[in-house]
Amino acid sequence: MKYRLGDICSITKGGIGIMKAIPGPYTMITLGELDKTHSEYQFDTKAAIIPLVSSTGHGHASMKRVKYCEGKFALGNILCAVIPNDESFVLAKYLQIYLHWNREELLVSQMKGMANVSLPMNRIADVMVNVPNIDEQREIIELEKQLVEKEIEADNLFADQLTQLENLNQAILQEAVQGKLVAQDPKDELASELLKRIKKEKALLVKKQKPLPPIKPEEIPFDIPKNWVWCRLGEICDRIHYGFNASAKPNNSGVRLLRITDIQNNSVDWETVPGCDYSQSDLDNYLLNENDIVIARTGGTIGKTFLVKDIPLQSLFASYLIRAIPSQFIFPKYAKYFLECPLYWKQLYDAAGGAAQPNVNGTSLSTLVFPLPPLPEQKRIVAEIENQFAKTKQLKEYIIANQQATEQLLKALLHQAFEVKENKVQQTKGKVVELTSSTPNWDNLLAEPFEKYAAHPINNIQDIDWELAMMVACMKNKLGVTYGDVGLQKSVYNTNNLQPIFSKQYAFANSNFGTYCHELKEDLKRNPYLIAQKVANNKEVYTVNPKYSKQILDKLSESENKEFVQAINRMLSIYEHPFINKETDKIELYNSVLKIALDENTLDINSIYQGMKDWKINQTKYKTKAEKFTKSDAEKMLKLLIEKKILE
């Protein structure tokens, strides 16, 4: 049965400010993952601990965790303790598990406020919780313990895979600067001749130059091809110098001041970069130009680099950055990839000297040894690096999709346990779930498909082939058009995030035109109820196989499938809005905004549009989602998705 939390528990706010905590023998629960200690305690009991403020703030409602504590403990003043009135009726640990795993629906949804998002205690009191008998509560506690152990195991596995992937990227860069990534072409100009031309050009640009020290044999870390040459970074750059010492204005207008904090994931949202006061001489000395490379010179971001490309407005660069201006005879992207490779990082940290607050200066950067290939080979190397990185990016997306699917699986298992009836057996959408510790096959948990344990959607079809065919029929009926593999892929993702109506769950990755899953592509190709037809430009679209038209229409009209059809039509109603004319582009924008908002757990348009800038694509005219769609279009779509309660 469900009970109001305030009727079965006392709810007490903490009273200690974090800054006032005095280290001592008692645990002090805080909002963060790591707790503190305090010299006194407020509680001597068992309790679930709920945050009273958003974990991210800035107008965004979120909650990372509901904690559990027992014994003597203190509590910060932005949290509250939920203490059962009778532990023989409901266990505090069970409440913590129930509230933690359902926090989005039960707690985050009750937060209010625009800037400072908070959770009122009276709303916590009104939360309804499912309370099974004590024995079942203990079984759920044991099940959650096993699930958490498996979640940690899975997280470690995925973290290891991502680390290996990053190591692979570093290995690719290392091979690139060793001349092992592409073949050498004897027709290329020797790098030694190229270096002479660079020095000659530089002598014309900079009249007084302090000569760089010759490279000693012990400085050469590995062999390079015969047509390459070792030189110093300062030799292939026209200039390496510090940035502009100025204060950022609170508004972002006029000439901007690029700071290291503005550079995220090798990109900059120029609309958010602040302005600054400047003189004409400042513009002459510090104005950024295409193909400049800026380098962080101190602190935790030391060595971080950014290649200036397609800069939309005038900007200076701040004093904690160093600018390197590559010669016109250097392919800028090759220089940038060198500034990400293991050889660069080793030299950088050696130059920083292992200080507590490491920093690097223009002189030490200038003396870094640099493996210089012929100019045509630099371009071939960059093309191959980007080809290899595209593959590792796909692998990374696959790993992350698996991680998300595993998290969903663990959550689904626990949610089923919450719904188990007193006889420990519940008939859930055609499937019997027995609450025992042996329910999951732990040995195969990560490998088995999510749908094996996930609660099935509310429909009586339970056949992915019929479901996909019905979706195609709905699209034809409502919109009068049919789509190919790419359009259907996005529509399956869009619909299932509105309401999980399909009996099979797919792991989608970010791809060229939107979300994509190879398994879904194969399911569409082999679907007996669909046929592929050629249309204009030799493109293929899927339509209902005429042999099954009547059966599909019958299924669409059956009352038991009403929710299934309504969910698809609700999703399709977004496609009918007119602010983007081309139908396929509208679907792609819908899909892109939805995917980023869900992945990043945000409704902030700036964060979403940054995600569109980071989403690389390879279309005829565009390289990112942000190049294809304006921020205004993305904001309109976001507002529409919120208005339709597709995003909340």
C-alpha cells in the first residue's frame, strides 16, 4: 500500500552551515558525495537524508542522491532527515532506497524556484511511498545491495574501456608524430628544405630574433623518417607570446576577451565570451586570427590548447593564455595534434618542473622539440588522424550507450521489486517477476539485452516487427509521407523517449543525421511487414507491405493498442509545426535537441546548443549540428518540446 511520507515519518531539517562545521568524532552529512565531520551530533537514529536544494543550481532542478545514515550524526542546513515513526512498520534504509531510485519522479518534480531551486519540506511530507511488509523490505534492501555492487562493477568496466580508448587515441597521435601513420611520398619536398623556407619567411617578419639552442642528441626521443627533420616549436611559429592583461566585463558585447574557461571540448561558445576594455595597440598585439593556437600556461589546465577556426567576431586573448602563430608553411591542424600527443605532454611537464602550481612560459614552449614532416604529408597525417578518431568516437558512443542501458536495467530491476505484491509474485505486463536474490543472472548481466528484465510497455502487440510496421502506417496516415531508414531511426528514438511503447529497447548513438542503431537498421531491413521502395534521388523509403495492410489497420484500430497509437501520433504532432520547412530537417532538429537534453540532463538552451556544436556530422554543407541549425531554431524546438511535456 502507498502511504503519505509525513504520516509515517518525522521530517526534520538540519541546522549546521557547512562553513561552521568543527571537525570532530561525528559524521556530518553534506550535499556532496563526501561527508565531513563535526564536534557535536544532532541525531541518534536511522534516517534517509534528502537535499533541500538542487545539486546543480542555476535554475535547474536536479538531485544526485538520497543518503542513508544511522547512529549519531550531524546534518547540514540544506538537508533534512526523514525518520520512520515505527521501524517495525517501515525501515529507514528501505525508505532511502525507495526515495533514491525514484527521486526524479517523487522529489525532483516537486522542486520550485527559478534561480535558486529548492524542495519545500511540506512537499516532501506529501510524497506517497509504497510500503510492503517488513520481510519484503529486507529482501529489497538485499537486492539493492547486490545491484549497487553490480553497478560499481559495471562502472569500473566501462571506465576501464574508456581509459583504453583514450590510450588508443594517444597511441594514434604518437604514431602520427613518429611518421608511422601514413606512408612517405618520395615526391614530397624534404622537411629540411621546408624548414629553410620557414626560417627565411620568419626573418622577414621578425627582424630581431634570439636564436634557439641547437637540438642535442639526447633530446631526440625517437627516430623519424629520413625526409623529416627535428626542429623546435619556436622555429616553425612566427610568434609565441603571452596574452592581454585585462579584466572581463560583466556583459558580453564588443571586442571579446577569450579565457581558458571559455574553451570547452575544443570549442568556444563565442556568444558567452565577455567583452573587455582595450586600445588600438592592444588590438594590434593581441587580436586573434584564423589558425592561431592558444595554450593554457598554468594550473590544472596547463597545456590545454585551442585552434582558432571560423572566429565570428573580434577577440583578444587573456594573459593566462599563450598564443602560438604557426608559419604559413605549417598545416595548423598538424601543429594542434602535436600539442595533444604524448611527446608534447612529456616535454611540457618536464618544463613545468613538477611544481605544486605548474606553469609553462613562452621560452619553454619555444624550445620544445618538434618532428617536422613535409607539408603534403602533414595534411595526409591529419586526414588519417581524423579518420581514426571518427572510429574511436563511435566506439566511445557505443560504450556510453551500453553504460546507460546497464544503468536502466539495474533501475528497472529495482523498480519491479518495489511493485511486488505481498505474495512476492506480481504479474507485470505478461511477465512473472519473483523477488529473490537469484532473479538476475549476474554472470551475464552486462551482456544480456536490456529488454530481458525491463518492464514491457503498455501494449498487447509484443512483437517489434508489428510495432515498427504500425509506426510506419501511423506516419503515412497522419503526415501523408513515408521515411527511409534514417528518418525511422530518429522517430523510434523520439517516440520511445516520449513513452516507452516498443517491446524491444535499442541502444542509440549520435550519428550523422541523428540518433542511430545498427540493430534497428537490421530489424527494419528484415521486417516482413515492410517493403523498401525507391523514390526520387534513388533513395529508399519503407512502406507497409500490401499483403499485411488489413492486419495492420486492424491492429491500429484495436482498443487495447490505443495508447501505442496515441504515443506515436503525439510524437508526430511535433513534425507538423511549420518553423522549419524541410520535413527531414525538422525531424533531425527535434531528435538532436531531445537527445542532447536527455544526455546532458538539461533544459538550458546554451548547454544544448553547445552540445550541437560538439555533435560532429559529415553532411554536404555542414560539419556540426550547430552549423546546420541556428540557435533560434534550436530554442524554438526546445520550447515546443517543453510545451508538449516531452521534456520536463
